[in-house]
Amino acid sequence: MKTRRIALTVNGETVEREVPVRQNLVDFLRHDLGFTGSHVGCEQGACGACTVVLDDQTVRGCLVLAVQADGATVETIEGVQLDDLRAAFHRLNALQCGFCTPGMLLSARELLRDNPNPSRQQIRDYLSGNFCRCTGYQAIVDAVETVALERLP
Amino acid sequence: MSIGAGVPRDRAKRLLGGRGRFVDDISMPRLLHLAFVRSPYAHARIEAIDCLAARALKGVVAVLTAAEISDAVASWRAEHKLFPTMAAPEQFALATDVVRWQGEAVAAVVAESRAVAEDGAELVAVAWAELPAVVDAKDALAPDAPRLHDHMDGNLAYTAEIAAGDTKAAFERAGHVAEEHFRFHRHTGVSLEPRGIIAEFEPSEDRLTVHQSHQTPHQQQDLYARLLGLPEHKVRVICPDVGGAFGLKHHLMADELVACVAAKLLARPIKYIADRLESFLADVHCRDHEVTARMAFSASGDILAIEVDDLFNAGAYGQYPRTSIAEGNQISRLTGAPYGHEHYRANLTMAFLNKSILGHIRSVGHPIACAVAERLIDLGAAKLGLDPIELRRRNYLHGDDFPRTSVGGIEFEYLSLRDCLDKALAMFDVPRFREKQAALRAKGVYQGLGIATFVELTAIGPEYYGEGGQHISAQETCQIRLEASGLVRCYTGATDQGQGIDTGVQQVVAATLGVPLEAVEVVSGDSALCPVGGGSWGSRGAALAGEAALRAAATLRRNVLSIAASLLQKDPADLDIRAGWVMEAATTHMSVAEIARIGHFQPYSIPDGIAADLTVVERYASKDRLFLAGNGIQLATIEVDVDSGIVTPLRHLVVHDCGRILNPMLVREQIRGGVVQGIGSALYEELRYDNGGHLLTGSFADYLVPMAGEMPDIDVAHIETPTATSQLGVKGAGEAGTAGAVGAILNAVNDAIAPLDATIAEVPVTPPRLLKALGRI
Ligand code: FES
Ligand code: FES
């Protein structure tokens, strides 16, 4: 099995590891580094459960190889400050099983960074890369909308 | 009072931090990984399996086939004594000589990593002799159809009829008859977290410990003990965080059993996590029914009779241990259940065919029973020239009709059908929609309104599986422990997959005992720690585990008060517990913590003869009734693009009666999630196969699920009619959303296309089907 040495920053810590070249980023984060907050729901780029932040952009952790993250800065759900979003998700029950939640939170964070005052439909559209089987989405949209309004000056 | 409050869930905080503990998050020393060799054919004979190359691969520890494991694990048959004539062919953990669906596992590769296990699986060479496959129930029952199971005469798994009154005579005297032929295609549960298991075996103790993404730890404990020949008290099944289940995870799955077998044979922990393709191929599936039904009306619009013929299939075997009969059985009992007709006949016929096994997925049978009857009512209304809403109201069971055993054989204590309808109409202005609809039609925009009334069967009683011979508890036991600090631990047999039953139980215990919510911790999902119970399925948690918790908390409260009364030299009847304090009217005497301290460390201060147990156990089963029936109504509006065939949901509302509500926020969110699953099966979700039984929709690119962008906001309101069968008064709420959504959407689509003289009775209503119905393709 071919391996390669990579060095990257994950949640503020520098890590260096020898990884199989075929290993994807989310498996590396989960199984090699123990950041199990990013989940795996399809390994096909469709469900968004594996969403992580790579150099300030959300990516599908299952579609990026670990070796592609060499030299990059990676953030996972364990490493981001999202107190207001988390509180709103909790208060409004915007999660049930919680398997989609890390990906949802990271997508919502990116949306609010790029568009601080989104309409409900814009929220829905932005989160349409993140499958949630439990909630029916409305409470998630409510939570993101609530935080957007709270954050407005 | 914590009952009735929309309190958020404690567990959610951990999940929000990315600190959940799902099965695949768990690791342990010397863990091995499992990958399966699965059949590429729907039906084939296994001529030979060559494992040499796989075994030689670096990192592969073992390759197991039926031959290697047959001494270590028993086979099973999905039998049910209430359906004694149902065929129950023998099934094995790994296929022996014949595979009967694409995706059936024939070999398991155990390796140091999942990737290497998959490499190994690719090196296993199977010599197949393909056999003709049957993929449709009608074809399966044809006299010359290829047989799945050699010992059977054909592929008929079961057939039965239930009847009340005289439908033949009723149809003869009917003023109008509405009739339709429906097709409800196959789909599945699609939990975002796939199925997964870690099995560990300690040979010196014969001890199997399993972490599994599952709904029913005690059922699994019993099954693994019996199938592996282990003493039951040496088997422990722990369900950690579970990433969605929806019925998908309350069966025995052959591949998961193989993980246990491998752990036993190799004495090393084994992890198996299904990937998405395996999930689509080999999870239990649901629906796949062809229903012909008709409804007879009097000239003035009374429903006289209903006849239903349901043809469906079990897949290749019956699902173990619950069997595959329930979906047809529910349809045959539930169709038209909200209405007052006296003549009823339902026939169900179940075939075996070459697809994955049909199991119990959320709202078993309900969406079909509801859609069939509600569509017939709309068709009948058109024939009668009556308003479909008024036609429903006129025929609803109401008032003095209750209590009643339905023509389908289900006990109804009370159904609040008219109240639900009135509330729905107060929330949605139908006349205004009709005006707008007419104006839009003039512009070539086709919107539609659909209504569906549903009855929801929840909290199954113990007789169904008890008499059936399954080791499945429908009883719930609750153990409550007042710890020495005065804080409370509560052990329940229900399990939490995100629906929030832990929080519901916590609310019941806190309110009944008289302590703050934070003083109560609920422990669930562990077969060794928790009292034997059924887990969570069929909307049973709040009604059954909630009632058991109420009883246990009431007993503990009595004991705490007896101790307090003895210490204070008071009459217990004059004392109360509020917010963790023993009170006498407005006087605060002592804290529950103080009583706990004395009860545990100074028991000599309490005279003998006082009930001073601080660990108490109570139980509850909803005896002598098959289900606790709830009810509700859904109203959907949609827009059809007649050029593309795309249906866009616009608004959706649900009025629901699940008795007393423990936590309105959690109930509302259950319903919304259920509605979206229902919309998924109405518009998108379908496991399509080619004529050879090969799955065509094995990824999210082909099997479409509802995403946020296309889903509507969903209004939810309640009528609360507590059941008098328990002290708590709760009925279940988990089926409602899915139960009514398909019928509401199907009626809405038909309402939209009615002016184009088109109808459709096949779900999912995909663009090609709709364009065909419209005559555009
Ligand atoms: S696991 Fe990466 S998108 Fe689903
Ligand atoms: S909360 Fe379960 S998948 Fe979203």
C-alpha cells in the first residue's frame, strides 16, 4: 500500500502523519486523529455528513484525499466556535439523532459568513447539500434564521 | 410541572459539540474490520468459492463462508404463530448454496482495516450459476414462475382475507362506486448513519459484548444468545448514539450476526459498518404494494362498503424475528378506518421474490391504507358532486360511535376526527385557496389541494408478539434509583435514537416525584443495565415506557414521603414533594437529598414496617388491546409543472391527536420529520430494479431523498384527547407524519391535474410518471 507523509494544521494543532495515498480526509480525521465529530453517510459526496472546513471553505471530507490536505488548515466541528448556532439548534430542537448536525452547523456557519441576512429559502437552498433524515429541516432553518437575526447589528 | 413543557434535550448538547458516540466512533485494542462479498445476481447458485487469494492478502485475518461458520451459528425461520400458514423458509447468516437477492452476503473478510477487508473481498472468487429471477409479485405467483425456495410449491408466502358484513350486497345497492388501482413502489428507511456493529467476545467467560446502532437491545441480546448458543446473561447489547433508525434498526440482520460470529471465532473485536450501497441493497425495505380498492357510496354520500386487494411481497425471505406480514396486515385492517361503513373486505397476498427482505419501516402500512381510502373518497366526491371535505366529515366516526372495534378489527377508544378537521380548516383558508387556484389555472399554473385523514396505530399490546412466539417485549419496566445525594437515576427499556424519549421519561419522573428536571438522569440502551423492555419502535416509548416511569416515580414518591412522615412524625397524606423539597402546605420541611442520605446511610432511623425502598421498579403493558389508536389530518398544497412533471410542495399542515403531550416541541418535530419522509416516498424515493433484479438506484444520485430546498414549512397543531387506558394518557406520535403525507400529496397532485382530465395512482409521483399521466410522453 502506497503511503505519503503529510503535515497540516487541524483545529489549531500541527499534525504530521504517514497516510495511505488512497485514504480520504474524513477517514483520516476520524480514525487517525480521533476527530469523530465529522461523520460518514455515503462516501459519494451526496449527503454532507462529512463536511469539514479546508482553508476556509467547506468541503466534502469524503471527496478530498488526506494527501490533498498536505499543508492546509483544516477545521472540524470539534474545533469551531459556534456558541450561538449551537444554542439555537439546542433550544429549537434542530437536531434529532445528531448525525447530520456537525455538517449542518459548518454549512450554516459558512452561509452566515457569506450572507449574514439570508431569506428562509436561501437558507434552505444553502443547506441542500446536507441530508437530514430526522428533522424535516424546518427547525434547522428556524435556528439558522434566528441566529442570523440575532447577529445583525 | 415538567410534563407538557417543550424542554430541549440534554443529549443534544453533546451531539452539537461533535462529541456524539456513534458505533463507528468507537475503537478498541486489536479491533478488526469486516467487509462482505455480496451477490451480484438476484438469483444464483453458488458453485464454488475460492478464498485463497483473499486469505493470502497482507492484513487479511480470516475469510469466512457458510462452511466456516455453520457450526458456530444457528439458522432461523421468520415464523409467527398468529399466521400459522405463512411460509417461513430457513435462512442462514451467510448464503449456503443459493443466493436469492442481489446483495445477499456469501462471504465475510476480516482484516486489519476496512480498506484491506474490501481489497480482500474483491479477491474472493465465486463461481456463480445464474438462475432466473422474479422481481414482481404478480410474476412470482404465475404458475410457471421460477421458484425461490425449492421445498415450496410456488412463491406464495401467505394469503388471508378479513371481512365484515356483506360487501357484495352493499356494492350492488350502491348509488356510486369509486375504484382505483394503486402502485406504491419499494423504498427504505435511509437513516443517515448506516447500520453498524462492534462485537467483542471473551472466550474464558463465553461473554459477548455488542455495541450496535439499534433500537432494541434486549431483542438482540436474546437473538444473539440463542443463535450463537450463549447463555443470555453473558450477552450484553449496548446501543450508543444511534444516527436515525426509523424501523430499519430493529431487526436481525444477517451481516450483523456474522460480525458476532467472527468475534466469537477469532476472539478479537470486530467492527462492521454498512456502506451506502450496502444499505440500499441489503437493508430491510418497505412498501412495494399493488392495491386494487373500491368504495361504495349511497346516493346521498354515505360510505357503505370498502373492498381492498393488496398484493405485495416479503422479498426473498420473511424478516426475522418480526416477519414481513405486518405491512399487508396493517393495510388490510386500517384502510378506511376513520369512517363508519359496516361492510368491509380485505384480501392480502404476500409473495416471495428476488429482492431484499421487507421489514418494518416507519409507519408500517399506514401511508398506503391512508392514501388508498383518501383517494377513493376524493374520487367518490367527484362522482357524487359533493365537496370532498364535507364527504369526509359526514362519514367520520364520531361521538357515540365510540368505543368501537373497527370493521378491520382494531379497538378505537375515541377518535377526534371532526375536531381535527375543524382545526385544520381554521388554520387553512380553503375557499381562498380555491379562488387563487382557479385564477392560476386560467394562467396555466396548476396548483392542487389534498387532504388525508389518518388513524395511527401506536403502543402495540403484548399479545401480538406474545402469542406469535417472538421474544419481543411489549411491556416496559422502569427502575428508579434515588441516589444517596438525592439525585435520581432512571433505567428504561425504551431507547433514544433522537426522538427524545429519554427527555420524555425524564419529564415524567421529575414531575411525578416532585424534583427538578436536572435532578433526573435517564439511562437507556443497555441490555445489561436496563430492565427488559422492547426498545423503541411503533411509537411505543412515551405511552408505555412513560407510563412505567410514572408508576415507578409514584412508588418512589410514596416511599420518600413515608420516610419523611416517620421522621417528622406527620401523616404522609399531609406532605407533598415540590422542587426537591418535602412540604406541608407552605412549610418547607426537609429536602429529598436529606431523606436519601438518611435512607441510605442511617436506615436505623426509619422504623421497620415503613416502605423505605429507594430503588423501585414498576412495569406497564397495554394489555387486551392490539394498539392505542391516535388520529389526525394532513392538508397539503402543491404545484405541478405540467411541462417538466415536477411537483413542488407548497404548504403542509398537520392536526394530530396523540392524547396527552409530554413535550410539544419534540412531538412537533417528530411529526415534521415524519411528514418529510412521507413526502419523500410520495415524490422521490424508489428502489428501482431492472428485470433481472439488479438494483438501479444504489446511490443518492439515483435514489432521491428530500433535501431542505424543496421541502415546505409544516404547520403542526394538536387536539389532546388523553387515553383513559393509562394514568399518563399518552398515545404514540411517531407514525403520524409519514402516515398521512402520501395520501395528502397524492390527492393534491390529482386535484392539480383534474382540469387536464388526468389522474395518477402510482407513487412516487416522479416526473416521467406524471408526464405520462398527462399524456405528454
Ligand atoms: S459522506 Fe461525504 S458527502 Fe456523504
Ligand atoms: S438529525 Fe438525524 S439526520 Fe439530521
